Amino acid sequence: MGNIVMNMSMSLDGFIAAKNDSPDQPLGEDGQRLHAWYFKDNAQAYNQELEEDLASVGAVIIGRRTYENALASWGGQGPLGNVPCIVLAHAAHVPPKKPSARSLPS
């Protein structure tokens, strides 16, 4: 049986993105501040551990808004390139007119 790992960053007040998140600013206005603070002293150790962890990822589960906001910055694929990306959305959601390069069949 495989492992399931959950990984997410958020501020102490419970927000994942700052105000006004959009495709131009996937993390919102000044949304990189949390990541900049964390990586300031930990980047080398974190990147090495992250590379090892990402080598074993079989699929990514992501929310619709995060996926649509960040798709352009991922080069039209997903957060991990060719790794399948499962996008969660409400049943009433209408998919974007232009499908991504890595769409899963319905």
C-alpha cells in the first residue's frame, strides 16, 4: 500500500493565498512573503528534502481555484510537470473553455 502525504503552506491566520489572488498573482498581493521568510535561512536543506520527496509523488490533488490561478506559471501542465493532477471542484463548476495540456478524461 502506498503512502498519502498532505503538504500545504498557510499563514497563522489560516489563509493559503493573500487578498486578490489571480493568475497574475497566484498567491495574491504580497503572497510570496511567507515563502520568502521561510526559505531565507532554510532554502538549501529544504530543496534537497523536497527533491527527494517529489521523486516519489504519483499524483497531486489540488483545488480548482489554485489550479486555475497557477496553471500559467506551471507552463500549462501542473505543479509537478508530468505528474497527474486531480482538480477538485464543486459539481456546478463549468470547466475552462481551453483545456490544460494535462487534462484527465471525464
